[in-house]
Amino acid sequence: MDEVIEAWTTRYGATRDQLLPMLHAIQEEAGYVDDALVPVIAKALNISRADVHGVITFYHDFRRTPPGKHMVKICRAESCQSRGGAKIEAAAAQRLGVAMGETRADGQISLEAVYCLGLCATGPNAMVDGRPISRVDEKVLDRIAQEVAA
Ligand code: FES
């Protein structure tokens, strides 16, 4: 990943304002931002490790561990919650065998919260490997569980 950091600073400059876009590029490439990269990024941008760590931990979209092979996200925003989102979230965790915010031990599935997919009228909603799914119910969860088992 050091080469991504070096290529980034060569192309865009080694300035503090490059931290967020660089972190996005790293996550796009590797799927997460490894803690071991914090000092490398800090040195490349001439900022403190605390600055880098603070940004990574502040924004929940940055992952610090490798994601599962499949990513299942359940909407936790208000509209989906008012349509039974909490029940769906619990059922998803049970069916997929992984707690919310975790990656299953076999690395097959990560289950995460998302806060509004812009499909509020058709909730509760989920997203599976980047594909939005509306009107999630027990049957739909069964289908999702089958899909991500493969
Ligand atoms: S609240 Fe769930 S999609 Fe908007």
C-alpha cells in the first residue's frame, strides 16, 4: 500500500488536505485502512499520527479491518426504523450469524448499519454488495442469506 501513498503524493501533493481523499483511495484499493499505515500516511503528508488516526476513527465509513466477502448493510435511519427496521436488523444478525458492525469469523459476511439509502418510502431497506433492496422482510432476509452464503 506504500506505493498507493507515494503515487498519491506525487500526483496530488503531500499536503494535509490530501488526507481524506488519500484514505478513500486506500480503502478503495484494499477494502480498509490498516492501522499499520497510519505512520506511513502521517509521514507522507507531514502531519501527526494522531491527526491521521483521528480522521480514520471519526468517519464511520472508514474500515480498520478487512471487510467480509459480502457486505450487508441494514438501514437504521428514521423512516426504516418506523417500518420495523430494528426487528429486521435483529433477524438479519440471527440469519447471517454475525452481529451488527462485525465480520463473521469465516470472513464471508460483514453486517453494518447504513443511515438512509434514499429509498425511505419503500423501507425497511438494506444494501447487499452495493445493491439496494427494498421492503426487506423475513422472506427477503432468507433470500439474502442464501445469496451471501455462496
Ligand atoms: S430511512 Fe432507510 S432509506 Fe431512508
